[in-house]
Amino acid sequence: MILGANLPYRRGAQMTQPDSPVIQPVPVRKGARLESIVTNLRCNQNCRYCNRRAESDDLAAIAPRAVQAAIMRALAAGAEEIRLTGGEPGMRRDLVELVRIARQSGAQRVVLETNATLIDGPRAHALAEAGLTAARVNLVGPDARVDAITQDAGGFARTIAGIRALLQAGLAVEILVALTQSTRQLVVEMPVALLAAVADVGRPHLIEATVPTDMANQSERLDYPAAAEVLLALDAACRALALPLRLAPDSGPPPCLFPPRRGLPHLYTLSPGTRRRENHRQVDACASCIIADRCSGLAESYLQHFAVPDLHPITDEKARRRLNMLRPLPDQIAHELMTQSVSADADGTPMFDAIIRVNFHCNQSCAFCFVSTHLPPATDAAIETAIRTAGQSGARIVISGGEPTLNARLVHWLQLANSVTTLPVCLQTNAVRLDDPALCHAVVEAGVQQAFVSLHGATAIVCDAVTGTPGTFVRTVRGLDNLYAEQVEIVLNFVLCETNLHEFPAFVQLVAARWPKALANYSFVAPSTDLVPKEKRLIPRYSEMMPQLSRGLQWADELGVRVVGFESMCGLPLCLIPEPFDRQQLQLTAVGHDTGEEEFVKSSECMKCTYNDRCWGLRKGYAELHGTDELHAISET
């Protein structure tokens, strides 16, 4: 949601406006495509579980011109990432040239899949200079025991040397592990040994696991229950090292294979519209699963050799939220780490806020939250880069989460933010932990001048029902008392939903009585992502909420409470703003077409409205539930 809410865009008395902010929200890539190009089928290793290696190649098919033509066809068809794979691409003498051609021809990313045994320092640097983006390296164990699996004496040592060379060349390295009968005991030991072997030159970006089921060597197949136990152990090892682990998008087991409360939702990339995988089918248990719209079920090749395992259909809404991933884990973290919002200050000047999420987890559980609270935090280096970039852009820095007060380095991040901007630094929080006066004072001492605080009710019984966390209302109130005593500028955010809409008038009265200098911000549930259930119980019609909103605004007018939120993406369509507010008195900024076109919709009435260029219209999720008949054109001069 837009944070701006008319907080003063200043530090002290000096008004500052960014000339050309460079922070931009990370776009959701529509139709992004990855194309794998098989450079050859021969390989210098002979892994027990491999189903792709061949003793010889069709020389015409792997001739330089043929492979280059395959790259060009893929790019012409819209591929953005070219993945060079085999066999072992490192056996090609023209590998560097293939990378260069792919990049020069328009590939945004070129990735090499390799065992790295044929990569030394000079070759790694040549690949980097040619434009290689990353290397995905096969490694299934911690030491030379791997050689018995790859049937390549000395191969493990050469792979480690190759990984070191790639890291020294500045390339991102991903580790690929296949979970099979021969690797199941080794892969869990691999992360610790690998990080120790490369610690002086860098560390891998992540580990990607796959559970192959289509193999010539049937004795290597691992059933899904056994694979799940290996994944649980591997995940524990990776977590201890802060090393991301994911499951290959085209691999099982499905998430319902894990027992309740032992699942690994962060391993999966699932969202509505996820393309069903070929040669997979859903089984009887899938009928009651709430993620059946995005899960392909079980591989036919698995079912040919194993019985249907015990499955635990996903029926819990929290579990569904945790499985909602638009992209692989590292990309999802990067996507949500920093976003931009635009609003206006009290003088109508555009305000650009860079919202930086220093962690994603939270100590409350609001059903309408659109943050991926199941994500692990970004690295400290990534957070620091985001803060410095925001400062350089001239945007106001908003430290947010999840719940940022859960971050052990919050004071450090606030101090860093203050060192790179002349604008006030804002903290977006539920203030639960700020009931501790010492923490609140430390946060203020670190430079917080503004706080945007969630308070979704006027009583504990209602507020705690909205946040799903009993006992936190009283703590938020004490936290607000502490912020108010520290003379922090406060905006209290009340998200109207079915559960709390009747308390909005009492909320305004509470603000007037307890924090009279604070601003009251109203907003509506934003069904902008699949994380927010598109249900009428959570998102009632505006017309149903209007009586309580109007009553609350009347109280605000009588008590002198300033209510804001009309200008934000989470506010009302401007044609629905009730009395006594005069639209002409609002400080509205133009809504850029490309800013909201993916998320908002307008009706034919909007095209005739005086405020069309300054109004967001309706969220698409809202329009899907309730239609657009509430909108009407306004004619004002």
C-alpha cells in the first residue's frame, strides 16, 4: 500500500524533492522464457543416475553453426534466458564463443550447466567476459566418494577447483544435487564441506535439488517418502549455513508429500496459473487440496515404479499462503526486498518512498497481508545495497517488513538509512515490540522521525481477531504511547474489512483521546496478489462499508482528527468519497498509466470522470468479486 499518507516530506524545516528517482518496483515478467540448448550429449563423467549421456554425438547436430542457429531460434521465439546444457558443455572448444553470441544476440541471461571439471581460472574469466551470467554445477557429495558415483577418478577435486575458478571470476554459482539411492547419504554432508572448500573466494548462490524418476538405471530411483526425508535433512543443513535451498520446478515430490507442520513450502515455486507439467497426473487425494489449481500431481514415470504414497492434501489457508511463490526463492526475495510507492505531501508535491523490507516474517497474521511473510530475509549485503540505492535516488526511505522490529539489526539499518539521506526515515511497524521503552528509545535515537503503525481495531477483541494474534492490541497501544512520548510523527493505519468496519468510528475516537496529534489513515483490503484471499467476507463492497466510514469521518471532523488515505492506492475510488470531504481540497498526483495497469481496472464511467487521470480506480481482485457498478463519473470544473 502507499505509505505517504501526507506525512511531512521533510527533515526539520527543509523541503526536499527528488529530481528523478531511480528506484522502480521490480516488474513481474510476463511471458518470460527459458530455453535449454543441448550443446552435446557426450560427457567426461558417467553418473550412475544420468539418463542423458551418450557415447557419441550427431556431429551435424552439434556443429558450431547448428548450435548457434538453435540459440538464434530460441531468442527469436522470445527466450530471455539461454541455458547451455549437455552432456558436458565444457567439452566444447567454442563454449566461450557460444556464450558471447547468445549475449550479443539479445539474451538477458546465459547460464551454463556443467560438472565444472574442465573449468580452470583462464577459462572461467573468459566465460565471464563473454557474458556468462551464472554456472549451475552438479555436485552430489562432500568428498572423493563422489568419484564412485560419477565414475570419474579425481572428478570431485576437479569440480571443486572449477567452482573456485567460477567464483573467482565473479560468476554466480548454483549447485545441482540429484537425490538418488547412491547420493542420499552424501548430499546432506555436502553443503558444509563445499562452503569450507570455497570460503576464501565466495559462496554458492543456492542449492537446487531434483528427484529424478526417469532413469535407465532403475536401482537408482528414490521413492518420494525417502526423498522427503533427505530433503528435510538437507534443508536443515542449508538453513544452518544460511544457504538457500530450492526444489527444481520440474521435480517431485509434491508439497503434500510432507506431513503437516514438517513441510518445506519455500522449496516450491507455485502460483495460480502455473503451467501443469506434461506426463504428470493428479490422484484422488488432490480433489480436496486447495493448491490443486497450481500443482501437477505425480509424475507418470514415478507411478510406473512406485505406488501412490501417503499424501496430506493442503487444506490450511496459511499453508497455501506459504506455498505462493511467483518465482524461485532468491528471485522472489529480490523482487520483494524493495518497492516504490508514490503519493503527495501536504503541498501536493509528489512523494517517492522506497519501502525496504529488512525481513519478511511477522509477529501478527493478518489475513489481508500481501507480504510474503514466509520468505527468509535478504542477505545483509542486499539490504545495505537497497538502502544505499534508495538514498542515492532521493526517495524517502521506509524501513519495513514483515515486522522490522523482529530484525536484530534494525537499529543498524536505521542508522545507515539516516546516513544516506537528508529526508526523514520512516518505520512501518505494528509497534508490538515497541511496548518496550528501551527498544522504542533506541529506534528513535537511531533516527526514526516518522512511524506508520498498523492498528486494525479500537478494542482488543476486534483488533486481535483481525491480526490473528491475541494479546497484541494492548502491546501495540503501549508501543504507540511510547512513540508518542518520543514525539515521533505517527500515522495510524486502519485497514477496513468485514471484521472491523463497525469499529472505525470508535477508532477515530481512540486516536483523538490518546494520540491527538497523530494522523488516522484508512485503507481497504488490497486483493493484489494471490496471498490475499479473494473472499467477500474479507473484502465487502464499498457501499456496505460506507455508513461506518462516513460516521467515522464525521467524528474526525468534530474531534479535529486528520484522516488521510484518499490519495493512496488502498483508498477509495475518488467518486465514492463521502461528505464532508471536498475532493477539490485533496492534494492529488497524476496516476501514471504504467504504474497501475497490471493491478487496477476502470469502467466506462471513469473515462468520463474529471478525476480519471488522478484516480486509481478499482483493484482487479475487487472488480472480480463485486463488479464495477459502484463507480460513477464526476463532472467538476
